[in-house]
Amino acid sequence: MKRQILLIQVALLLFFSPLRVWAGEGRIFTLWPLVDYRQDEQLDYVSVNALGPFLKYERKGEEREFGLRPLYFHAAEPAEGIGYSEYLYPLATRKREPDLSYFQGLHLLNYDFGSRENGSGNEFSLFPFLFYGRTEDRGSYFAFFPLGGKIYDLFGRDEIRFALFPAYSQTRKKGTTITNLLWPVFARVSGEDESGLKVWPLFGTAEKQGVYRKRFYLWPIFFRYDLQLDTANPMYRRAIFPLFVGEESPQLSSRTYLWPFFSHREDRRKDYEEWNFPWPLFRIAHGTFMESVRFLPIYANERTGSQYKRWYLWPVYKIEETRTDLLERRRDRVLYFLYSDIRERVLEEDTPHKREVSLWPLFTYKRFRGVSHFHTLSLLEPFFPENRGIERNWSPLWRLYQRKWDTQGNEVSSLLWNLYWKERRADDLAMEVFPLFRYQQQAGELLDWQLLKGLFRYRSDSEGKKVYFLFLPWGIGSHVDATKTEG
């Protein structure tokens, strides 16, 4: 059942966008640009667009969508208790599910409440001032910055406490406690077999027996770190910055002299060696994991794992490739986003998997699994490819023309938000140029043809063939004998 629903949703996305409902199986009413109404009873589908691209309502079975572009978008499945909203995307979003309620605004105002089984974090924050939440093992927490409070499991720490920050603060992580006075000047480190003291930037020292030793003087000029001493890969870092920065371990050797002018790195775990002089302009590397020849801005040819990059006259022309046992992907770019050409091929498939070409700000062309889509203009899509929020809230505002088609002969086109539209499915065809004429044929036979929204109209249906004049509801023509038809 879920697979059937998914197939129906894909079909609706491809061929039943705001410019799509097949006229032969439903009803269409247009009064451009005020309203565009389309209904398909067979698919239980209704679409209403008003004021061109600005107002949208769409129903697909139990699903509902409403948009007031670009201010607001809402999608819901009332029967399932599911709702999703966007406010002037990407400024704010809201999601509602059974036992879950989530909201974020500018990623500064966030709340997330509900059952943890549904992924809820049970927290509220108005960054950087208010923090509230509940944890299963330690209960609730609250903080009002900079006055005081406590926070759990945030900013990479298990616990944070503070009062009149930066006067006093304390953090805990994996058994290590750091107490700060006048952060970041004075700090004390404590824990099991662990101690330390810092007077920044003059000096600092910290040690955990058998695990690490850290020293710095006149930070960041002099520092000496011995890390991961309890593992098979102890790491030793030394620095007299910027004269020398070094790192040594059984898996890695790294030296930098007069940063960033010269550096050498040997990664024995990934089996490659690298020289930079200076970084990031000139690089030479070779090995199993990495191969690189870089002389920017003239030329670069690099491989890191399965990723390949080539630059010519940076930033004029760049090629990015991915080669794996399953997928091959290549992207050609001119001046970053001015022109982009993406090609993907699944090695098990005979036909190309995906193609996407963009020329900012003129157009974007996409082909995915046999379905092609072309639209102009293309203002944000080259910068944010595959961004559904941009597609829903912004893209329809500047898509003066768009066309979708597949390899089976299905096609749908729209110019100026359905001032002109055309739909083709095999031998069925419907089109309109508002308000001049409208045309519809099914299985190659003419069904409906009208001028000036019905000033003159010809129609052929199950009741016969008729000609209408001057918008009158009755016509002149032949009738089909129902008795003979039944016989």
C-alpha cells in the first residue's frame, strides 16, 4: 500500500503540478490571472491557483497544501495528524506530528516537544538568551544568559553552568570539569586523575595520568600537546607559531614551517604523502588515498578517495567527479554557479540516471529517470539545487515558462503561469491561449474547441456534436440516441 501511495505521489509531482490536471478526465476553469481551477475525480485531485503564482491550494487524496508565496506554505494530512509549515522560507519552519511539535525561527528561536520515540529533544531555546529542556536521566534544565542557569547536552558539553557570565562558568564532559573565572582568562581543570590550570594567554597546563598532557605559553605561539596516550596511536603536537607546527604519531607525520608557506604531511594509515608551498596555492601529493598536482590559479588535478577535481584558470572552469562501483557523477562548472552541468550514471542501468544543466539566471534543465523539466528564469536554483523549500516558496514566482515531458510522449507546458498551457498524454491533447482559444482532443478525435472563452464553441461528447454561439448554454447539432447506444 505504501508503495502504491509513493507511486501516486511521484506521478502527481511530475505531471500534476499547479499547471496540471488532464482536461479529458476532470474539469478546468481559467480566468487568467485571477484563478486557475483544475479537478480530476479519478485521481481525487483538486488544484486552485489565484493571482498567478502567489496563491495556491492543492488536494491530493488526504493530503492538503496551501501557499501564499513567498510568505507562507502549509502541507498537512489531517487524518494522520501531520502538518508542516514554512514562514518566509528559510526564516522559520514548523512541524507537527502525533506526540511531536517542532518550531525554529532563524535557528535562534527553537522548540521541540513530544515523545522521544518520535525524535523529540524536549527543549526550547531563544539563542543566546533562553534555554529550557528535559532529559530522561537528569530532569529539566533552565538558563537565562548571561544571568545564570544550567544546560544539558548542548554545545558539545554534557553540562554547562554559569552565573553572571563571564564572571563564572563551569562545563563538564566525559568526567572532565572545567571551572572558569572571567572566561576565558582563568580556568581550572579537574577530574579523576586529572588536573590543570590556565591563565590565558600567558600559560596553561593540564594533565590526565596516562591519557594526555597539555602545555601552552603565550598562546598561540608556544604549545606542547601529548594526546591519546592510552591508545595504540599516541599523538605529539609541538608549535612555535608561525615558525613551526608539528604533529607526530605512528599513523601520521606533519610538519609546517613559516605557516602557511611550506608543509609536509605523511599519512601512513591512508597511505599518501603531501607537500604544500604555500597552502592552498601549490600542492603535490601521491599515494593510494590522494593524488594531487595543484598550481592555482593556472591548473589543478586532484583525487581524494573516489573524489576527483580539476581546475583550469581558477575560478573560470572546474570539473568535479565521483567514481564508485555503483555510481559515476561529473559536474562541470564555469565561474562557480554561472554555468553548471551535472551528469549521473548508475552503472547497473543502461540509460543515464540524471542530468542537470543551469545557466544563471536564465534557465535550468533537469532529467531524472526518464522525466525532463525545463524552466526559465532560474534565480536561486543553481545555488541551492534540490532544495524543496526554494521549489515550493520561491521558484514559481519567476518561472515565466516551464515544460515537463517523459519518454512515453506525456508533456505539460506553461507560459506566464498558464496564460498559455498545453497538456499531452499519448494521443490525448488539451491546450489554451487565454482568452483567445482552447482546444481538446482525445484518442485523436476533437472533443472541444472554443474561441474567446465560448463566444464560438464546438463540442463533441456522449450526447452528440454541438456548436455554441455567444456563450449560450444550448447548442445546435446532432444528438446520440441513447437506446441505440445501449443496443
